[in-house]
Amino acid sequence: IDRNPARGKRRRLKGEQRSRPWVEPEQLLALLDAADACSRPVFATLAGTGMRPGEAIALRWRDVNLATSTITIRESKTTAGVREVDVPAGTAEALRELRARARDARPEDPVFVNRSGRLQTKRNLQQRLKSAIKRANRELVRAGIEPLSDEVTPYAFRRTYSSLRAARWVHADGVMHPGDD
């Protein structure tokens, strides 16, 4: 045979598409309120910028420009991921508070550290998120809002970011469409 008959994507069986959870806008504030002081800024940054968790963990203070409310992502999964992102006002405020608490932070110091002052890890973020979800769900149930899924991960904030942008009719290219405010 001159070709491989099993080659090509049409030969594969389609698997069941599993649901990918995200944080709804009405759940986000409860989650941020439930997060501890170490985790709140990183969760706000993930939700407000759409960054990957690994990109956020790799941030250094030299990458954060609070004057222009932008973050430069230098370390990314792909070369296309190296970019500058706008930071919403609420996220910028969380970063300002974090910067004030980190008094002696040098430009090369990591932005997000754990409680002992060492570089934050994805595993630690996941554990902190699970704790925050438990606390937030108690408040969400009291308020009559659907609780957060236990399957929400730090990566789910990328979908939250997209949802927030879509709710404002701003597409990923940053362009507002006619009739938008």
C-alpha cells in the first residue's frame, strides 16, 4: 500500500466532550471574597486578564506596570503567548495592595508568592482555590446563587475571562463592536 489507511483525523472516533467548568460573573465576587490574602490577587489576575496559571506564576514585578494598568507576559507556553495584556481596574487595585504588602519587592522578584514567601506553584494554587470554593459556596447558597463546581481549576479562569469579555461584547481582539458602551 502506498499510503497509511489509518492516517487522518477522520479515522478517529469522536469521544464524548466533557464539560469544562468556569466561574460565572455572579460567582466571581463571592470567590474572591472567600480567597485568602495570598490567593485573592492571583485569582483576580487570572480572571481579569485571561492568563494561564503558569504565566501568572512566572510574573515578576518588572512585568507589572500599575501606572498603565498593563502586564507583559514574557514566559508563555507558546511564542504567540508572549504579549501585553490590559488589567481591569479591580485587578489593578488587587495588585496595588499586593505590591504595598511586598514593600521590598525588587523588579526581578516574583509577583505571586505563597505564605512562606516562596514562588507560588500550580499545586498550591489548586489547593487554595478548593478552599476558597468551599467558603464561597456557603455564601452563594445563602444568596440563592448556584454554587461553584468542585471541578473548577485555576485554568478555568481563562474561560471566566472569556465569559466576562463576551458579556461586555468585547472580543478577544480587544475591539468593541458597534452599539457597545
